[in-house]
Amino acid sequence: MEAPEAPSLFEREHQRLEAQLHAHLLEVVAGDFGRAQQLLELWRAGLARHIEIEEERLLPQVPAGARWQARVYRLEHQRIVELADEYAGRVAALARRTHADGLARREAALRLLDAAHALRHLLEHHHQREEMALAHELPIALQQAAWGAADDAAAPAPE
């Protein structure tokens, strides 16, 4: 039976990205903004690869009667990229600064966590949309080919 496997491919890819973002956020909480920036850059590269695969290999195959047309996913991708780049700018700015004391570091971490909220919210809803619709509407062979290429190019997940 092919249908049960389809969502697991999208879920697997989303879980990889979520694990990378989670690792970044743990470094934010720890106040290690340099390491947080490094992990965010890894996540951002993974996100770019993920979006590229969807836009080039999967979205052109969205069937006419799909719950959401490819344009909806593309618009969400654009917004995700905008928010991710804006957030990355904030992280980079904090990574360049020296924080005199623990309170300043904690305050900076809190500002970053607040800044990440809109991005995380959009990602959650976007992933849900893909997992509940797109994963069921595209042929499993197409998904396996697309995400198999991602496996070949994937870097190891951060520890």
C-alpha cells in the first residue's frame, strides 16, 4: 500500500529541518550566539535545498484538482524565506556583539526567541499543509525520487 508511505517522506524532511532549527534555538537559549548563527546557517542551507526540491521537482506536478494549487505553496515559500532572512540578520547582529553580563545575554536571547516566533508559526502551518494534502496528492514515486536526491545531498544533522 503506497498511501501510508507518502506523508512519511514529507514528515521526515520536515523533521530534519525542525531538528536543525531546534538545535539553533537551544544555542540561543544558552546565549551562545556565535554557535546559534552557525547552526542557523546550516538550517537555512537545508531550507533552501528543501524549497528548491519542492519548487523544481514537486510543485510542477501538483494535479489540477489539488486541495491547494502550487501557487499557494510558492507564496508560502517566499514568505518563509523573507522571515528566515530577516531573523538571520538579527542573529548575525547579536553574534557580532559582546554582551557585558548575563542579564544582557538573557535579554538578547529572549528577543531572538520572540523574533523567531512568526517564522516558526508559519513553518508549522506550511508543513501541516504539505503533510495533509500535498503528500497525498503527488505520486509516491515522484516523492521518493525528489527526496531521495535530498538524501544524497543532505549534510549530517547537528548534534
